[in-house]
Amino acid sequence: MFLSKSCVYAIRAALLVTSRTNKRTRDFIPLQEIAAELNLSFHFLTKILQQLTQAKIMESFRGPRGGVLLAKPASSVYLIDIIKVVDGMGAFEDCVLGLPDCSEKAPCPLHREWKKRRQELRKMFERYTLADLARGKRVLNLKN
Amino acid sequence: MFLSKSCVYAIRAALLVTSRTNKRTRDFIPLQEIAAELNLSFHFLTKILQQLTQAKIMESFRGPRGGVLLAKPASSVYLIDIIKVVDGMGAFEDCVLGLPDCSEKAPCPLHREWKKRRQELRKMFERYTLADLARGKRVLNLKN
DNA sequence: AAGATATAAGACTCTTTAATCTTAAATTAT
DNA sequence: ATAATTTAAGATTAAAGAGTCTTATATCTT
């Protein structure tokens, strides 16, 4: 998997929060509901989303009527923001052959080619926002 | 990591075997030597290269003067062949969001984009052979 | 035939990632 | 105030990937 499971769950949850958010009322969305819809453990989801709230991508609120909400408009949350928090940027920076000494000056045989491709991937995640992906999707099937 | 560590080691080992092979004598290359140069455990390497010999990418020979050798010319061993054996093709087929139901008919929000990119990656691994990558490299630093 | 050398195969251990469970803290509603 | 609801935090367990170790088998050399 290019992205870790945790990262993928974070993105799915963010997508769900996006599509669930009522722009007028901005009620918090309980993690129980998100976990149920994504079909994954509530406590596990909790830990993942904590990373997003700590990174100020989401904000959370405790107690009855609590939950999470995007901290900013979905149109300004890029997928790369989430990836950076959960997985880090290693996938877009490391040598494809895992060689620690591979660099511009001492490139591994695949260096040039891989660099091109991984930049394309990075651009893709830098280009799309939660709003882009939630848009137009009548039914988002995000279950496992 | 896009490729597993085992897969990366398999590629590195194959690259080393390629660059070490004397086309005239075609002596087998002992795994001890390969392990030493790649700086990884002999027994671990053994298991990885067994996959390649079982897949007929390499051939092996036991006893003194034994070792491994490419089963065919380096110019006809594509990186994808090795990846297919060690990691399988999941990386080039699965949904980037890990959704089992994502398909052409019911695509996830990133489906189209990801498909393009992963095809590019696949093409890259389908294009390069061991000979391509071993060529011209005076010193291959394949150590961890 | 015997000893040395080398891969094969499988059991075992360690590390990382994934997932669960328990307790604490915050907030609301009554 | 008290009880109910909800996230936070940390401990614990499970599963998968990575790596090691032991024993078996094949082959060469003497």
C-alpha cells in the first residue's frame, strides 16, 4: 500500500466529515457515527483523528453534542496535508530501492525515473482538496 | 515504501549478480558474497532469492562453487518480473484508498487519477531490465 | 567414502503497524 | 450537583513484515 491504513482511514473519515457537514449549523459529528459508517473500530478511529485535530486540520469538542469538524473549509484542506500528518513525507522523498545514500550526486540506477513519478504522485495529492473529492458524489461508499 | 524491503533486496541482489556475472565463464555467485556486499543477513537473502529461483528468474547450484546466476540474459529480465514474484501486483491494481469495492463502475473519488499514476509506475518497472540498470554504473553502491 | 562447501526449508524471534481495551477529562442536560 | 455523553490518553493485544537460527540436502574435492 502506498499510503498506510491509518492514513487511508484518516482521509476517508475526513471525506465523510466533509460530506456530512451542514454549512449553516456546523454541528460537530460524533466519532461513533463516523466509525460506524466507515466500519472500523471507534477507538482506533479516535486515535487517528486525534492526529488530525492536533495538527489543526480538524477541531474536536467533548461531551454531549461533541464530535469533530473540519477546522477550515473543505476547499482548503489538501490530501497532502493529511498524509503529511499521518504518514509523513517519506513516500515522496525516499529512494525507490531504499538506498540511504541515493542522492542527486550519487543516484541509484532508478533515481531519475522514480523521482519524476513520485513528484507526479505528490502533485496529485497536492492538487486535490476534500471539497474536490466530496463534490458530486451522491453516495460515498467508504466502508471496508 | 512503495516496494517491500524483501522486494528491494531482491532487485539489489539481482543487480549485483548482473554486474558480477562473467559472460564467458558464467560461474555461480555464492550467496555469502552477495549478502556481504549488500550488507544483509545471509539467511534472509537466501529466502528471498529462493523465490527468484523458484520463479525461474535465477538458477541455483548447491555445493562447492555453487551459488546463483540469472536464468536468462539480464537484458530480458524486467524489474516487474521480480516485483511480481516478491510483492505481487497489488501495488499496481489496488485502490489508493484501500476500498475493496472501488472499481471502474463504482470508482472512489481518486480512482481516475490514481489509475493514471499507478499505470505510469507500472510502465516504468515494465520498461527497465537488469541490464539497463547495471549498465554504465562503475560502482553500484547497494549497501544498506 | 569422508569432509568441506553451498543452497533449501522450516522453525523461531524481533519489530512495526494495526487494532482493542481501560481509564480520565470535559461538557451538556436534567 | 448528578448522570449521561463524548473525546483524550495510554496500556495492552494481535497480525504482519523483517530478520535469525537450525537442520537437511546436494555437490565437489581429496
